[in-house]
Amino acid sequence: MALGEFMSKQSKGVKVREESTVENCINDDLVNLTNKNVITALLNTFTKCYELYDEVREKVSYLSIFSRDVSVKLYDEFKCSKIGNLLMNSLKYVNELFSTVSNVFDAVFLLRLQLVSRLTIHTRNPMIPLEISISWDPVLNLPYIPSSSLKGVVRSYVSSIKSNISGIPINKFFGDSEGVGLVVFFD
């Protein structure tokens, strides 16, 4: 379409559709993520927007484009000011879990910790289609720290200051390659 033809059609009130790009597709598709299942939305968007990707014309891989744009979108959509409701639901879930587990086990501890800096954890597990993946809870719709990572941090800390806990060797308390330990962590 020539520029003159484009202008004349616009002036006549005919809408001319912009060329769809991968970036436009991602930005248009991933809106209001706090009210959607993020994993499903990302997978659907990944496949839908791939159809617009032109390998010959693009100088950057589709995965790089998708990863960059989705990371920016997630950062914007999941700012603390936008996820208060999700955080309240997760707090309610943790409290219910603690109450239920307290009825089953003899000794139960609930630790509430607050980060003083940024944290990236469990970044090699391909839970969502990004180059730097994070563990995402599909029910709570929030990123989370896997219990195995929490257990590893506590084990490492305790191992650095003690060789046993009340006479129980660290390997037996936390478990090792021979078997499961005595302590259970929930994420």
C-alpha cells in the first residue's frame, strides 16, 4: 500500500490495521495477569505470538525476544502495589496450612522472614518459558521459594554451627542420599 493510499483510507475513516509484531502480540496478550493463571497465559502467548515471528527478518531469536518482553511485563504486572489481594490470599493459605499441619505433627514452626535485598532462587528449573525461569505457584499465582531450597538453606546454616541437633546427626535430621530426614519443609 502506498503512503498516499494509506493516508486517503485513513482520512475516509477506514481503519488500517498496524502490522502485528511479536512485541505487540506479547504486550496485547499479557494484560491483567494478576487475574489469570500466569503459567497458562505465558504458554498460550508463547505459541500464539510465535506465529508472527519471522526467522528471516528477525536478527534476534524468538526465545530472546519473548523472554525480554515477558520479563518486563511480569515486572510491571506484579509490582507490590498491584498484588495486595494475591498476597493476602497466600497469607491465608499459609495460615490454614500451618493450622492443619499443627494438628498432625508434634512440633511445628512457622517462620516469617523478610528479605532485605532482591532474591533469585531456583533459576534452572524450566517452570515457565523464560531463559531465567522461576518457580510459579499456579494456584496462588505468585512466584515462590521451593521447600527444597528452604530446607537447603537451613541445613547449610545449621551444618555451619553444629554437627547434630539434640544428639541427632545432621544427615539423619535433614536427610541424605540414603533416605528422607526427620524434618519436613513446606513452600
